[in-house]
Amino acid sequence: MTTTSKSSRLDPEPMPRRDFLGLAAMWAMGASAAFALLGILRLPRAAVLPAPSKKFKVALPESLADGEPFVPPGRSVALFKDKDGVYAVSTICTHLGCIVKQSADGFACPCHGSEFHKDGTVKKGPAPTALPWLAVTKDGGSFVVDESKVVDPGTRLT
Amino acid sequence: MSDASGATSGVTAMGRFLANLREIPKTFRESLVRGGAPTTDRTRSSFVFGNVFLHLHAVRTHRWSLRWSTTAGLGIMSVAAFLITLITGVLLMFYYKPYPDAAYVSIKDLHFVVPTGRFIRNIHRWAANVMVVAVLLHMARVFFTGAYRKPREFNWLVGMGLLAITLGLSFTGYLLPWDQLAYWAITIGANIAQSPREVTDALKITEYFDPGGLQRLLLLGSSDVGEEALIRFFLLHVMILPLALVALLGVHMWRVRKDGGIARPDDADARLGPPPADTYPVFTEAPQKTYQIAAIVKGKTPAVGKGPENTVPSMPHLFYAEMGVFMLTVLICTALALVSDAPLKELANPNVPENPAKAPWYFLGLQELVAYSAFMGGIGIPSIVLLGLGLIPYLDREKEGTGLWFGGPGGVPLVLLSTVYGFGTAFALEAFAIRFGWIREWWPDVPQLVITAINPGTVLTALYAGFSIWAVKRWGSTRAGALALFTCFLCGFILLTVVGQHFRGPNWVFYWSPSEWPGH
């Protein structure tokens, strides 16, 4: 109440120096705290991610029939061979990361019931996108799958 | 020292030394409890305010707060369960090793080798469950008695923070045994954190703006669930979250006192009747002046214009009641620990998911929603619910019915109606989705954003919101709307949890009973 009567009575005063310095000190402290917090938040985000190599080498069994998935032991990738060539489809469900299992005509996820066709496209369930196709290259008689490299569906190694 | 020698002149220094030595038990006790034995109202008061832990409570407690039906002791039960997990958790840390595989082996050691190890782990696990139940029921109690209203709005928010930390503690603890259950729960949890990608992918902006990927990365510390993730969850479980919980808990309990104790109706004194004959009142006559400790306490003191206070000393009345609740909680946890072992499945296997992979029971309602849309079930709807809960005390500024169960416009009939509506709509939607499927099964090419926006979870949320708006109009009261909404969400939570717990089997398919599950 006193401030309103004061301002109506007098010309607007410049901010007293003490108030200004006090406010400036407060803002400077706030800014440095925010800056420090940003620096602290950088720490938990690793620059190099500790993870095993995403590339692996695999030989397809001779008996593998056309259009039958082959899942190398310990890997979450299904390799297919047909008349057009060889391709690899990830078996990590695009919903919440469970490993899909081979079903009668494609893949089914045990966690939340997503189902996929053999080419990775979604048949039913909550999965938002198709299973990605992964890059396959040839290395002598075997194939190298790079799980970190997604290719367009339909890309085969001929 | 020199003064003391004057009073005891004629006694040798050695004699005084021996006398002091003999009196050590007495003098130590006096130095510990400064006010002396709590035998009078004055010493009972100093017993409370002279103790750093007890002084979170007021010196005197209103008789309304001590009625069993006011609080059911749920807040204290939550604290008691937390203290039990704290003590047993520290004991478990003697043997636990936060490293993949070694973690699993150390839990096995605890289970089979360490003396009382299995018992302590069981108590830890059961106390964690009791804590979740008690916290949820405590929240429901505060809501239904309208105790979130002014001046307790902020404490309601603190309580929500405590609820979130409680769930966080449970979830991070779930990972630590590094068994199949743990590994797949954490995989799913981390991917829920990543699920904003469901939206950013559909909008094709993930490359530039990827909050989901960042959340997952910060949680796991790696692109996979591995040792980095385990260390992070261990750190959260034993350090960051407990510290945050203790700090917030202190604020929460202190504010209960500062906000005027447990909420009670204005006519609480009349409802209680005259105090027992042996109760000594604080004020024998009603003070008629407005006392104010200027510049320290805002507003009128609560005693203005009121008759003799209907309070009793907190020591012993309140503290004995709290001790009773504490002992009951210990009894419940140890009894359950004797009957049922904490689960430990096979060692985590990153190539074969547990089937079905179920989260702890209190997350199964969310898992049920997640099975329709990862983003909406895991992040969207929980955020809407948390936001709605947080806004309740700021939207409901009414006074009617504070401190009474189901108080306010609508009252018990509205709560019953909401229960029927809440269960009914959730049941109908679940039955429909289980029987007929959802959009993707009918039109496989429909864009993901449509499913994210329209799925059983969001439809249910919209139905509840619509019902709440109807209640606001019907009773002309925001409290009625809040009652309707809270009751509905509580019922929906219960129904979805039961469905997730009992009626979902391998591949998250509906089964009437686990006995019908196909062998695998």
C-alpha cells in the first residue's frame, strides 16, 4: 500500500543501486546454478556407449529352405534365403523390445501379443512399426549382419 | 566446576568423582530427555518439542485425528513399511553385488546360504508391497475425506511426489536380482521410456527431436540392458530415491502439523461430544481476540473464537497409536514373509523373454494399457492422471464436507454411482477389445497415430472425463466432479490390474485361468 502512494506522489525513481546489485547477485547465482546443473547432466550421458559389437558373422545351413527363417544362436535376427537373395529381419519387437518368436506364418511377441508377417510388417497388436530389415554383406562363404544398420524392406543380398 | 565445589564443601574431589560416577545413569538420562519424565502436560509437551524426530508432530493432537475412522493409520503404516524396507535393505546390501550374473548368484546365496537371508529378503519384498498398498490407500483416504483442500493443497502435491518415488523404488528394486523377471521388466520399462518415439516416428521427426531415445539412454547408460543399467538402477534404488523420499517425507509430515493437523469438519467438536473427564484443556475460556505473531504467522490463530480445545497430549495418545500401527505393520510383513517367498526366476537370458513377462502387480494396469499403445499406456495416460490429480486441490476450492468421508455434494450416492460406472465402462471396453480386437485388426493399414490417439486406454480416459463433467453439472460442484473422476480412475486401475494379473497368459492372450495356459 505504501509503495502505490509513494509512486503516485513522486516521479518514478530509478531502482536503488543496492536493490539492483542484490537482484543481479541473485540472478547470477541462479544462472551459475543452472549452468552447473547442465554440466552435471552431461555426465550420465555417456559419449561412448559400452555395448558389444553389433556385427556378427554367420553361415547359413545348407538345408535352409526358401522363406524359412534361420535364427543364429544367441542373436535376435532372423535370416532368410529365397530366389532373389539373402536378407535379415530383426526379431526385436518394435513395441517394447521383447524378442519375437517364430509362429506358423510369421512372428509373434510373447510380451504384449504383437504379430508380424514374415517380411516384418505388422499383422496385429500394439507394435507401431514393422520389424526392421538389417544390412547383410558377404564375407567369403558366410554372411555378415550389421544389427545397427537398418536397410529398406525388400533389400536383398544377391 | 568451582561453583559446584562450594556446594559440596567438605567432600574430597575423589568422593565427588565417585558420586558422579554412580549417578551417570541418571545424569545421562536427564541429558537425553531434557524435560524429565513425561508425567505432566508441561513435560509431555517438552518431550515432543525437545525431540528432533517427535517434533514433526504437534504437542497436542485433536481428538478427531485420533479416531480410527479418520485416517485408519495409513500414513503411519506407509512410514512403518518404509522403515522396514530401509532396515532390511541395508542388511541385504551386506551380500548383494550389483553386477550381472554376480547379482543373481548373490541373491541365490542370500536365499539358500546366508543365515536368515531368505527371511530378510522376504520381509523386504513384502514391506515394499505393503508400502505401495498403504500409500495408495492413504491417498484415497486423503481424497475421499477432502483433506487436500486449502490449506493442504501443497502437501497433496508432496504426497504425489512420495507416491511416484515409492513406485520408482519398487520398480528399481525389481531389476536388482537380475533374473528373467527382472531383465524383461527392465527391458519393457526402458522401452516405455523410449515410447515417445511412437509419436516422433509417426511424425518423422525422431532424427531431430528424440526425447524418448534420450530417456532410455539416461536410464540404461547404454544401448542395451546390461551392467551399466544395473549400476544405475542400483544407485537409484539404494541412494537417490531413498534420500529423496526421506527428504520429502520430512516435509510431508511437518506440513501436516503446519497445515493444522489432520483435516476435520468445522463441527468436529460437536460431533465428538464432550472430552473425557480427565482431559485437561489448553484454554479454559474462549479467547476472543485475534492473536497474531506478526510477520511470522499469517492469518488468525486457529483458537480464535473457539471454546476449550478438544485436544489431548500427543504423548502418549498419538505416539502410542502410532506405535500400535507400526507393530501391526511389522506383524503383517513378517507373517507374509514366513508364508510366501520372494520370487527368483532363472538367470536373465537376453534372447528368450519370459512368457508372459509380467511387471509387479501395481504396474499390471499400466501393462494392460501398454498392450494397446506403448506411448499412451506408459506415458500419455499416466501423465494425464498425474496432472489431473495434481490439479484437484486447485480446482476444488469448496468447503463443504471437508474432513468427512465422501463429504461434499454428491456424497456416497455419487461415489457408488461412479464405482458402478468406473468398473462397468472398463469392463465393457476390455471385454470388447478382447472379443473383437482393435483398429489394427480391422484395418491393418491405419496410421499408427490413429491407434495412439484412439485405443481402449484413451477411450476409457475420455469416458471417465465425460462422466466427471456430467457430475460437475449435475451437482453444480467441482468436488462432485473430482469425486466422480477419482473414483472412476481407482476402479479402472483395480479392474485393469486384476485383468493383467489373472486373465493374461502367454503372448498376453486372454485366459480365464492360469491353469488353461499352454505348456511352454
